[in-house]
Amino acid sequence: MTARPGEVLHAARPAADSSFGFRAVSLIRRGHRWPWSAVPPPPDRATYAARHILLASEGRKIPAAAVEVAARLAKNAGAEMHVLSIARIWGSSFGLPHPGLMPNSREWKAQHDLVAEAIAGFDRLGIEATGQVLSSRNAGRRILTEARRRGADAIVMAADGPRHWLINDLFWSQEPYRVRRLAPVPVYLVETGPTAQRGA
């Protein structure tokens, strides 16, 4: 499924992403990027020449600051831009899927609207972008899978401040940090929410 510039695609059923999931798990098993490991900073965004950029959201509104960071990256080497947002599937992966846990029409529309708003922001900055909304109960893994499928060499996400590694897996809002920890490409986080105290 290919989007034309300015078009927002809708996919209710996530594509299989097991191969990349195994790759991420393999990295962890080899001792790389444990939850408590420090993640090296990404390359200088003023000079990094990405060719394919993914501006992603785990469902939060994409702020203008994140659009601007992605736009500056794109202008370094004329990169292609794609915007992805995740409509959350509630509940765990155990048991049979229940229709009540799937995104409803209001939630789908909210995600389409925020992707369309980001695309409009890129248009004002003179950058063509495509967009897509996918559903998942694991936003970080779905974003990483889509980045790999599209050959993205940079990911940009808005993020709240980081929480302590011991509890961050309990918070959906910490998905950007899980993406950064597991991604094989540079991830640029644009912090827009309150920054948690270390150890909080």
C-alpha cells in the first residue's frame, strides 16, 4: 500500500513484524541496549544526510517542533518524508481479540486528523510528505517495523521527559524511548512534555 504526497492511508490490521522483532530481541540478548543502558546521541541533525525520514507518533499530537526538526533533517539531503501515527489497540496480546478493544471511529479520526495536520505543516515548509495510520497494541514495535519496511534512516518522535527505566515500560507515553533504545537508525526525540526527575 503506497501513499501519494499528502494522502493519509488507513490500515486496521498490522502487517506481520516478527522478523524485525526477532532482530531487536537478538540485539538485547547480545548485551546491546538493555533498558538501563545509555543510548548514544544521534548524529548532529544540522548535518546528518538522511534519505528517508519517518516522523512517528505513538498516538500523541505531533507538535510543530517535531515537524520542524524533521523538516530540517529532510532539507539536508532532500529526504523523503513519511508521517505515521498509531491508533492504540487496548488490552494485552493474550487471548482472543475483542472488538471493544479495537480503535473506534472517533479514535481513528483523531489519528488521521493529527497526521493530516503534520502533513499540512510540512507543506507550509515546502516539503512533500505522505501519511499513514496503523493500529497496534505495541506502538514501538509497530513503528520500528514500518521504519524498516520503508528503509528509513532516521526517525523523529515527540516525547515526554524520560522516566526511570524500572517503570518506563508501564507507561504508553514512554514508547518513544523504547523506539530509541531498539532502533538500528538514529532517533531524534523532541521533548515537549514535563521532564521526570531521575529515579522518579
